[in-house]
Amino acid sequence: MDFGHVLVFIDYRNGRVRCLLPAAAALWQDAARTGRLDAMAPALAARLLADGLLVPAPVSTPWTAPVTARSAPASWGSAEHPAGISRPPRVPRRSGIAAAAALTAVLAIRRAGPATTAMHRVTATLRAAASICRHAATTDQVNAAVLAVRHVGWYSPGRTACLEESAATVLLLASRRLAVTWCHGVAPDPVRLHAWVQTVDGILVGEPRSTLACTSVLVIGGRHQRQP
């Protein structure tokens, strides 16, 4: 993802994030267009290869350049979202039990194998969940699911941040065959990652305005089948 002042790489196998400043980013993009490292300093090429931002190949082959994202006015890091500070409102007991099961499933999936593939396991699960959905969830249904997950997440002993919350919301709705769109994106200044859900029509649910600064990198779901 190219924001102009920084080039952001996300490895969706292991969740690792790397950033390149403009000088190094320009050289990387030149290499992307040609498949060659002729213009790149050997030390930089070695570092990019070591970090997995370049992959050796027997033949010089160009690859896809990064997506250009909209930049943002300088915020100096002053925009904050008070998530996790105030206790979420209570939810019906049945909704809480179902949300707890969904959140527990997400936490178990993350820990069910090597840490190097944890992100891949989560995204694969979300794709599988999206494939069984038949109807688009309404804004009220998505909002209720988000609130239920946040309520049980408040008491969770494990990490419950935006990734876990949004993934659990998808699973909770999928248990009722309701489709929602899961998004993972990046915002600039400062560079930060965020995961959220929105309706299949693109309406953000339970999110602060700061989420609008994020550009989606990976989107899962959103397609559904309407039954007569």
C-alpha cells in the first residue's frame, strides 16, 4: 500500500508489517516494474531479501506494484479512539453466549498452530464463514453482533482487539447465515492497521470516524445469495 510518504507491506500469512520510506520505496517500485535489482544498493537488496520484501527468482520477472492509497493531512498522532476504556453495555444472555462462543473460536484458531501462520488461519476461517452466508445482515443486526462481541470481550482473559472483535462478529453472524463484510486496512500518519466490519452495502458499523482514514487492503465477504 503506497501512501506516498511511506510504502506499507502486510504479510497475511503471519501478520508481519514492514514499511519503506520514500527513497527505498522508489527503488523497490523500480524493481517491481523490471524484475531487476540493478539500480538498488546491494545492502538494501540484501535487507529486503532478508525481510521477505523481495523473493529470489531464477528469471527476472516484473511483479505487481502496490496499490496507491489516499494520503491524509498530518495529525501528529493526536487522533485516538477510546476503545476498551468504557465498559460495553449489557446484551441479552443468549446473544452473550453465542458471542462468547464466536470469540473463543477466534482465539483458539489463532493459537491452534504456528504463530507464523496465525493470520492465515484467521482469514481462511473468515472466508469459509462467508461462503455459507445466504442473506445480507442489516445494519441493526451487525450492530447487535458487534456490541455482543465487545461485551464478552471485556471479560476475556486473552487479547481482544479489533482483529479478534471483527473476526468474532463475522463468525457470530455467519452462525445465522447472515453476511457481513470484513475489512483489514491501513491508515497513514501514523501508520496503523485496523480491522472492522461493515454491511454488504458498505456501511461501517460501530466504528469511529477515524476508520474512514483507513484504506482496505484485504476484504472478505460481502457477497450473499438472496433466497426467494
